[in-house]
Amino acid sequence: MLKFLNRKKEEVYSKTREATQKSRLAWLGPIMSIVRSGRPQEILWEDLEELLISADIGVETAIDLIENLKKYCSQESLTNSETIIEALKSMLFTCLTYPLSETAVGARSTSTSSPYVILVVGVNGVGKTTTIAKLAHYYKSMGNKVILAAADTFRAAAIEQLQLHGSAIGVDVIAHRDGADPGAVAFDAYQATSARSADILIIDTAGRLHTKTNLMQEIIKIKSVITKLDNSAPHETLLVLDATTGVNGLDQAKAFTKILQCQGVILSKMDGTSRGGIAIPIQRELGLPILYLGTGENIEDLVGFDAWEFIEALLGPVN
């Protein structure tokens, strides 16, 4: 039976806090300084809005957040810095738990198919193949048998890279030669996963420039091949976004979700940016949940995303 158990809450918070250290330093001090400065209210709100925009929350989200925060503080007569920051944390949390799109709801909780098929997409350079290896290790550590499909047959050394990862973590990789038909790789991988009674099949795909619609057709073909084998598959199409790209990642996400109907996001390289606010608008603007967070370079550095733990890691307890 497929296992989706989360790691211990303490471990999730610890790894999330480590990954957000750069962003925490860039957020916590300035926000505390602004709120505690005693400056006139209008200037305070303007400075907070500017800080949130610079942290890659995005202009629209930042403006809405500050407007709602102003209104709430006025209604509740909040002037104490600690209570203002707690209100901001609650509103940031609300952004991270915004209503999901129809395609993102319930895939994981309702599927009983075996094997469980995960299609992973994203542009070149976001750390997609490495993230797939982390995801395989994550599920294997929960007791699942995992197989990987090297369906990125176009990028030089992509197959070899996935095979090296597979060997390191002890999972089988189904591969063809460079330049082979990705759909054929997916077909063979599914058949092998079924024959070997594996629980999860994770399919790598070629990194596509999201503006090249014709190139996206290859991924659509992989989905079609898998659906013919199991009409409920792929059970999840996950988009890997690089946290260091900031709001530019939203453009990638919009293009991918429009064409491929993704169910969730894996936010990679979170430890490499001081502008981790990109996590905030993803669900609010796209209706996609962040499901996993890349917390470092090691194979075990992937945790299930917890919205409140993320906000606490960024802003911490108010002292």
C-alpha cells in the first residue's frame, strides 16, 4: 500500500528553518525594525509593502496584504508591534492556504491505483532531476518501492545523471538511449513498475522553454501514453520551480499549468535565496499548493511543505 506519511513535525520545522535562513535574516530584522520604529502609520505601511515586494512576494500580493493588514489593525485598534506582526503572519498563512484549483484538489487522497505515477516537469536549470532523486529517496524512506523513468532523452547526460542518482539511492531507473522517444520510455517504465510490483513511478521529462508550445507536446504525449495504461494516471503532475528565480518562476508556472494541469509545486533551492517570498503568491495566484520544499544539496534535503511552519521559520516567534 502506498505510504504518504510525513516526517516528524520537529524535523520538518528544523529543515524548513535551515532552508529559510537567508530569507529569515532578510525578512525578520527589517520587518521588526519597521514595525517597532514608531514612524507614522502611512509611512510604516509603505515601507512594509516595499519590503514584501523586494522579497519576491509580488506587487499584487504585497498590495493586497498591506491593505488587509491596515484594515484589520484599524478595526482591532492594533498598535503593538508584536500583535501587528502576528496579524501579518496570519495573513501570510492565509495566502499559503488559498483555495486550490479544481485540478489540484484531491489527487493524492482519492487515488488507489498502483503504481502511483508522478510526472515531474520544469524548465532546464531548476534542479528537476536532482529533485526527482530526492523525491524518490523521500518515498523510499517511507517504505515504498520506487522506480524512475529517464524520459528526458534530449538533454545531454540527463539519462546518466538520473542513473547515477538511482544507483546512489538504490532504485531502478528505466532508460533508453539519448534521443529516444520519451513516450516509449514512459511506456516501458510503467510496464516494469507493474511487473516488479513497485508502488511509485516517477517520470523525468525534458526541461522545456515554457514559451515553446510545440516542445511541450512531448510531455503531453507522455501523459497520453500513461493514461492509456491507467486512465487515472498520471496521478500527480508536479512542477519544479527554482526559488532563486523569484517572481519570474510564476510565468513558468502559469504556462505549465495552462498546458499540463499541474497538481502541485516542488520549490527547489530554497536554501539558496534571501528572497523566499516567492512561496507566498504561488498558491494564491495559481491555485497550486506547494507540496515539497528543497532544503539543501543532500539527497535527504526534501521535506513536505507545511505552511505554518514555513511562516514561523521566516518570522519566528515574536519576542
